[in-house]
Amino acid sequence: MFTGIVEEIGLIQSARNSGKGKVLVVRAARKFLSDVRIDDSISVSGTCLTVIRKTSTTFVVEAVEETLKKTTTGSLRVGSKVNLEKAIKLSDRLGGHLVLGHVDTVGTIINITPQTLSWMFEVEFPLEYMKYVIPVGSIAFDGISLTVAERRASSVVVAIIPHTMEKTIFGIKKKGDHVNIEFDLIGKYIEQFLRK
């Protein structure tokens, strides 16, 4: 489980197909990797992946077919930048919100509007997921914990502050780019309980 507070921007050093899956080598700072072990979970732009090998400056993960179908992981190539977050410990502060790293769908950035001190990003996604969105609720784009500023007919608007633009890959995002979306866990559980 994660908090949606990105710790570092990593770089894809290698990306190769493995059957219908993909093996990624991700470069990260020594400090980030100092306490990472094989079998640890790392959020790679919002997708929870398991470390299968590591060095002092890289770690290796595998993405299976199901992951490639539901996320942007299949489009990662050498030189791609990714948001990185290690799984939380029970003693950690929950700075963002509960994020599982289980991507629900992929969205498309359809508008970026500069403000005086922020940027408003509008992201469109399949209508079936709109039921999980509430105004001022939590949502995760590429593993970043964000607050819904506005809920529209088929899209969501979030405000990105300068710190987030600098410390995450949102600083390089542009109109037409895709993002991994994970909707708030609590809403999904409530839906399941009400169905029964």
C-alpha cells in the first residue's frame, strides 16, 4: 500500500518484452534504493510492481499481461521518466490517501490551464468510473495523491501545485498524454457492500 506521495522520479534504463509481459530496469538514486529488497513492492507511476533484482542504482520489475492491459506500463521505453514510491510502513504518516497501486483505468489529459500559482489538469476517462469521483475527494494520477477540484460530465479537474510539478513527472506531461488512474478505495468498498 502507498500514500500517493512520490519519493523520486526514476528513469527507464531498459524495457524488453518477455512473452506477453514486459521486464523493466528502472534507474533510481542510491538513497531511494538503500533499503529496497527483492520482493518489495514499488509504485511505478501508480502501478504496484515487485522488485525481482536490484543493484545500488537500479531495480528490475516484471509487468504481466493483465498489468499491460490496464495501465500505461506497456508504453514505457528507454528514457521514459516514472514516479516512484516505496510501500508504506504501518508506522509511516499517511500524507496523501490510501493508494493500492492497482490501476483502475487509463485517462487522457485533455486540457492544461495555467493559473497564477498552479496548473489545472483536466483528465478524461471512461464514464463507468465516474461513480467513484466526488468533489474534493481523493484520486491518484500516475501514483500521485490528488484532490478532485471539479467533477465534469466525463472528466475530472485537479490542481497541480509547483512542488508537484517539480517533484513528479507532471512537469513533463502535455495535452494528449495518458495517465494511470486509481480511484478512491473507500468508494469501491462501499459500492460492493451496497450491492449485497
